[in-house]
Amino acid sequence: MSAQSEKPKNVFDMLSKPIRRLLKERGFSEPTEPQREAIPKILEGKNVLLISPTATGKTEAAMLPVLNMLIQSRATSKGISVLYITPLRALNRDMLERFQWWCNKLDLKLAVRHGDTESKERARQARSPPDILITTPETLQAILPGWIMRRHLQGIRYVIVDEVHELAESKRGSQLSLALERLRWIVGHEFQLIGLSATIGSPEKVARFLVGKDRDVEIIKVSAVRHMKLKIVYPKPEPIDFKLASTLYTHPEVAARLRTIRELMEKFNSVLLFTNTRSISEVLTSRLKVWDINFPVSIHHGSLAKSSRIAAERGLKNGELKGLVCTSSLELGIDVGRVDLVIQYMSPRQVTRLVQRVGRSGHRVGYTANGVIITMDPDDTLEAMVIARKALNEELEPAMIPRKPLDVLAHQLVGLLLRRKRWTFQEVLDLFTKAYPYSDLTLEELEKTLDYMDSRFPRLAWVSRQDKVILKPLRTKAVYEYYFDNL
């Protein structure tokens, strides 16, 4: 249905009968605001950046129209048609569980591929590629040089980048932007891009990052504040805290904060306690356990073993735990069930971070996001007050996208040489300047990077400034090691 035709009262009516039947089976009758706005644009084939709070159905807003278009063209589709890229392996696992039901019902093959994927599963994907592949930026780059998986990517038509803000502000995003340009060159055609994010301070800039230079993109923004309630608490030591401090081997001020945390966790069924560092997470969790070894709280951060993280996530989701003490590892959309309250320990330092974290609570459409900031001194309290005010006014920090990191450029140049032995300087510039972070890359900057690659030992490239060409070295072992060791 075109944009010019009259829009139906319910955008679900724009989807095919099989999708509508499954929506009814799932109990979805009314679309959320992000779904109302995004589904028609995606069905029109437009690149879309969808900015919407957690738990407003933005993942379905992207996947439902893509599934719809996929089943309508399955007769002509070969290999992988959809890439779903997330910044975390845990998100990959969540997406697999979330969409396996849909794909089974629609007779579509869905698979995950990342660093933890077993060799047996990788071999199966090489023999029989899925229709939809869920992966990470690093794994995408790992499969681009491979002949078999590269062939399976020839039919790619849709690329969905989840939590795009998490990637845009790091060198991982710079790598991804160049990898997507390499993917376009490999497959020989454009594909539709859909970016999903809960919070972004500079929508236009992040949209450019998503699609690259000279490509159209639609920005759809749903209020990040939703219904948000914030409270700032600066606990002062009471007589009970001095006795508690001696029991916990800590200061009365810390004991007062721990008492406040425990009172909140006992009041609510499911609580996420965010800290700014792993060490603070460890200390808070250990003190709560010293206080009461049976208190149902656990810890979650990126340095824990995968099994420990999964156990913590499931414990909160199943109601075995009342709280998780965590770092940024749970800022993103990892499924831990419904969260009633988010506690931020000390000022979060950033407005965007506070909105993202508090947005994990009230994890259903129409529910209020509920957050408490526990501060440790007057300065911390004043900073938290300013950040909370800015959060409620949606005054988010602008996105800081790295510009032209040359170490990433060198790595991606090696990736090009793994695919083709000879490149001219101009071919590289024409390809890589389509990526937003490198849109103003100059010949001088490219030559500087190539000089490094040519002069280091072992050499990463043969470079002729006179002929303006780059050649793959005869001894390729070091080249492959450099590429795969730096993913």
C-alpha cells in the first residue's frame, strides 16, 4: 500500500492474512504508537530510524513488516534475506527466543551466529542458510571474507540494527558503518535499513550514521520520557545505621544508603539497581549479602560468566530474585521480565543514560517508568537534580560519533584485501566515503594509513604511491591474523 493511499484505521490491516492471524493468536489487536508510525514506512521500502522507549513494541514495529514482505517474496528468495544486528550476544539470544515462534508458524528459518555459536551450528548454517540471521557487528565482519557465507549474503534485502545508539558512539559503530558498505559492494545492490533505539540525543546525526551519505532515511520519534516518575533520595544516617555499619564493616553513611536500597527492594517485587562501575556493584551486593545471606538479590555485569548472567536474568524474570545489582550490561533490552522500579546509585552522570536505565521499569505499554536516584553527598545530589530535570524535559546530550578513526580504517582496508587482491586509492575512497564517519576522508589521510600498513612488520599491504594502488601481501597469514584478532 502506497503512502498516497488512505491509511487504514489499524495498520495491522496493511499486513498479510498469515501475519494478522498470528497477531490475533498472540492477542495483539491494537498497534502501539511506534508500530502505527513505522509499519507503513517500512512496507513502503523506506530506510527508517525508529526512536522509542523500551517496551513500546518497536522491535515488532520493525520485524512484522519485514516478515510480511519476506513471506510474500519467499519464492524468489535465496540465502539470507534479513540481517538482525545487535550490540550484545545476550540480545541475540533474546531475539531468537522472541521470534522463533513467529518463524516456526510462518515456515521461515531463523538462526543466531556470534562468538559463542558452536562449530556444528556454523556448519549447518553454511549448508542451509537461514532466512533471518541474528548476529553482532563483529561476527558480520568475520563472515564477510568467507566464500560460503558471503555467497549466502547475496540475497540480503533487509538489515535491522538494534540499539543503534549504543554502536554509533563507539568505534564498533565505525567498524559497522564500513562493514555495511563492504556488504553493499559484495552483494552489488542496496538493501533496506531499519535502526532501532530507545534514546538518542541527535536523531539526524544518528540517522546519517545508520544509512550513510546520500541515502534517504525517515526518522520516527516517540517521546523518550513516556510517563516517567523520578525521585532523588539523599539518605542521612540514623541511629540504627551506626549499629548496622559495624555489622557490615562500613561507614554509617554507606549503611544508610544500603538500608534505603533494601527498603525499596522489599517494597517492590522486581528492582534493577544500576551503578556506574563494576566495583561498586560488587561492593553493594557483598554488603547486602553480609547483612542477610538469604536476601534475594544478585549481581549482573559483563565480566561474569555467561551462565551466571543467564541465571541472574532468569532469577529476576521468574520471581526468585527481588533485585539485580547491575552496570550498563542491563541498560539495553535484555529480557528480565517486568521491572517495577529502577534505582540509580549515585548520579548517572548523563541524561541519556538515566532515561535509558529508568526506561527499563514499567516495562509494559502505558505503564509509568519509576526511578529513584540515591545520592552520596550534596554535590552528587545537585548533579542528580539537574540531570533528572533535563531527563524530564527531554534535554538529551548530543550523540558523539567518532570521526574517521584511522585504526578502524586500517582494519577495514585489510578486510577489502581479503576479498580482492588489488584496489586503487580512488576505489577505496569512493567506497568508504559513503559511510557517515568517513564521509570527509581525504586522500592524504588514506595515504597516511596505507603508509603504516606498508611499513609495519609483518606487512599488511603492498602500497604503490606512484600507481596509487594497494596489493595484498604474498604472505597472507599475518594479514588474516591481524583481521580476525582485531574484530
